Amino acid sequence: MELNTLLSSIKNTNGKFAEDAQNRLDSLTKPQGSMGRLEEFAKQLVAITETRMPSLDRKVVFTFAGDHGVAEEGVSAFPKEVTPQMVMNFINGGAGINVLARHAGAEVVVVDIGVDYDFAGAGFKPTANFVSSKIVSGTRNMRKGPAMTRDEAVKCIQAGIELANEYAKKGYKIFGTGEMGIANTTPSSAITAVLTGKSVEDITGRGTGINDEALKNKVQVIKDSIAANKPDRNDPLDVLAKIGGAEIAGIAGLIIGAAANKIPVVIDGFISTAGALIAYLIEPKTKDYMFAAHMSQEVGHKS
């Protein structure tokens, strides 16, 4: 389905279902509103699924992976070679997300959307938990020019949408977002700074644990990238292409696809939130389908 057609199919959730859910919650043997945010979550789930007793028996976390040309500017404590190493760890079930997913009864699907590594050449073939949707082999260095072309950014979004459609047809009831990409807090900070209008200093954190000198460099790299590309804050696709990343675009697409399929999606972490912001600005009704998992230590996540 063409992107604009899909976007036009997304509807706000049904307020009548949320009202019915609130009435049921208020009829239970507890003080009204005593469950706090849990009641808000319950109402939102009922409104999304249009089912008074929704079942979330099939769950999947999509971990989108991509490399970033801006890593060559020394903005991360680790080299980009760590990205494919971590992807392999996810595939083999050895990462933190794998442990948490097992406890939640969720599957983990790793999506190579932009890693600068030949997984097929290394013997990694697509499996149930590894999807090859490679659009770019790493983005370009955004300090020197656009990270992606607009067409590449759109294709990354479409890859996320296609995954949402595929897993909706398979009967999955809730999606989670995750990501892997050395240096990806840098484009996430850049996106957040441009789209919120806040200063780069107020948005940029230490990522993988860089020291004070490296943080100062990271802030300058982001400022230089914004100055070099002049992204149009009124055009989220322009921002995404010029100072974004493949995995951020894939997450945005997954959220858009989830909303089109009336599937709730859990947004986890700062990078995923940057993708969620892009999805929201492309189609504001996607907000009805999002749940924020937590607030990370990244200062930009608090913005």
C-alpha cells in the first residue's frame, strides 16, 4: 500500500470503548482511580483493540539495527564493529532484551535495516528471529551532509510498515520497539533538538558512557550537522533523512503500521522515542496506539 493511502487509513481510537472500560473499572471493588496509570493503560488497550477484554497472548519485540557514518566523529565510546556483534548476540538470545522478553513471554525479532556488515556472507541467514530488511549499509556522516536521501528514509519507513503488516497477519497482538546502532544517540539527539526547538546542550547525553571531553565533541558534532543540513522542522521526513538513521526510520514505520492495524506498540528508550516522534509528526493519530515503557537516563528522553 502506498504510504499516503496507509496514513489516511489510520483512525483515532474509539472513545466509546474507553468510556465503557472506565465504567467497568469504576464498578470493581476498589476505590475509583486507585490503580492509577494501570487504569489508563487498560482503557487505552480496550480503545485500541475495540475489545472489552483484550488478549495480548502473542507479543513481539522488534530490534532494529543500523550503523551511522557520524560514528567516525568520535561521538561514541565504542567502534561501529560492535553493532554486528550485538546483533549476533540478540540472535543467539544473549542480550538483556532477550532475558526480559522471555520473562514477558515475548519473542525478539532482530531487523537488519542498515548495518554496515554482510550477515549473509558471515553465514547468518534470515530466520524466525532475524529479518534482513537492509536499505542502507550504514548512513552517511551527517556532519558532512545528509545521512540518507529522502527516498532511503521513506524506504526504511516502509520496511517497518511491512513488518507491522506481516506480524499483524500472523496474529501478534502487541509490538515492542528496540534498537541497536553504535552512535545512534547522536542522530536521536539531533532529531529531538530540531523537532522540539530545544538547545543541543539540553538534549544531548553521554550515550554509551562517554567522558566530558567526548560529550563536548558530541554536542559540537550535532550542532555542525544541523548547520550543514538545515533540516526543515516542519517536514519530519526531511529531518529524518538529513540527521536521522535507518533504525529510527524503521521504528517510525513500525509504529505507523501498528496504528493502521489497530495494534498497541510499546516504545522503549530514547532512540525509539525519536522514531515515535517522527511517526507522530507524520500522522498524529499514531499517538493513540503508543505506550511509553520507561524514561531512560538520556537527558533528551526527558524532553
